[in-house]
Amino acid sequence: MAQSNKKNDATQFNQTSPDSESSSTRGSQRSLSNEDASRRKFLQRAVGGAVAGLATTAGMGLVGPSSALAQSTLTPEMALKELLEGNRRFVAGRLTSFEQDLAILRHHTSEKQQPFAALLACADSRVPVELIFDQSIGHIFVTRNAGNITTSEIIASLEYGAVVLGTKIILVMGHGSCGAVDAAIQGKEVPGQISALYPHIQPAVDLAGPDIEATVKANAKIQAALLRKASTAISVLVKEKKLLVLAAFYNISSGVVSLLERPGADDSN
Ligand SMILES: [Zn+2]
């Protein structure tokens, strides 16, 4: 296939080595690396022929809208790998999501979404979920509240993500220096309805307080276990190995996401 102009650069990614000259035609964009190549291979495997079609017609690379439509063929383990690899790119400062054409992504997802993963994260401004996992439009289904607590509305939302949209993994992610957890530990007098969060976090405080990080981690595991138990829709998918529900911890200083549970531990707790 001829690579006659810059617009078609993306199609080269299917066919050329990571060391190809394409970086020189891409202006200020960063050079291709082995990691990029393996990511493209991963997405190519996940999407198959659909990628080439989209890449050709839309002039996009493999990390384009195709990956937003790729979830149906991913296993939960592959979805987990994709999230963790995205986090490694974030930590290394090698984000790929901003190289994707957001206008094309919007177009391809305007009528439907098929995110491959879902998150329950804290509302904290230091936890920008898409950035942390280097994901873009249509890729991850994100629910957030202060303290990343499993409420009935959160359960309903994540059930929709898993049952209707087909997410393959749900990460319940706490983070360092969580204000909601800190307030619950201290039982602070707070205005309005803020203290409504406390009962949800108290079991973790009882288990691991007053250490904040230990309590955050305990809380993530408790909320993940609650999600697995409280939702019959989710627990069925977990039992059938079609969905992983795992607790995780985000270090706001290093940017690193670490798993607090291993795949296969879903039946515990
Ligand atoms: Zn927080």
C-alpha cells in the first residue's frame, strides 16, 4: 500500500517496524518505541481486520477508534493488561491517547459505546482516571464519588457498564491522601451531608485505621467485595469468568496503580 502523504502515516503502523522512518514524518510527535509496537499488536489482535479497515478509511493508527470498539473480543485478563500498560505509559510520560484524533473518536462513538473497562474511583481532582490509564473517548466507563464507595447508584451504573456495554473488568481504586477517608478516620464535624460518606468507610476504619493509606486500601477491597456480593448481575459474570472485579490503589505521588487483589481472588471476601 502506498504511503503517499502524511494522512496515511497511520496505516504504516500495521506494516512497518518500530524503527521505521515514520517518526520523521510525524513532526513533533514522539518516536515509535517497542512498547508502542507491542500495544499496536495487542490492539490488532483484539480487533482483527476491523482495525485495518478503520485505519485506512479514517487515516488513523491502531490506537484509534478501533480500540474503543474492540472490547467484545477482549478477555478480562487482556482488559486488565491494557489498563496496567496504559498506567505504565502514564508513569513514563509516554501517553498515546492524545495522539488519537478526538474528532474521529467522537464520531465513531456518537451512536454507541463499547468501553472495555469500568472504574469506581474517588472524585478527588488528583485522580484523573482517563489520564492515569492513558485512555480516550469510548474506552473506559468511569463512576466516581468521594471515597469510591459502592452505593446503590454506583452498583446500577456498573451493572449497566458490564451487562449492557460489555465491560470486562471493574477496578475499584482508592488513592493516597484521600480526604474522604481521612475525614472518616477522624470523624470530623463537616457541613451539609458530607458525613453521609462516613458509614460507608467506617468498616475500613475499623479494620485498618487510623493509618490513612492502610484504610484507603482496606476500603477499596471492602467496596470491591461489596460490589461482587451486592450485585447478582455482576456476581454471575464474575463466576462465569466474563468479568473481573478487583481493588486497586493509586499512588498520587508516583502515578503508579497497583493491584490490591489478584485475578482469581474474586471469590474471596
Ligand atoms: Zn479520595
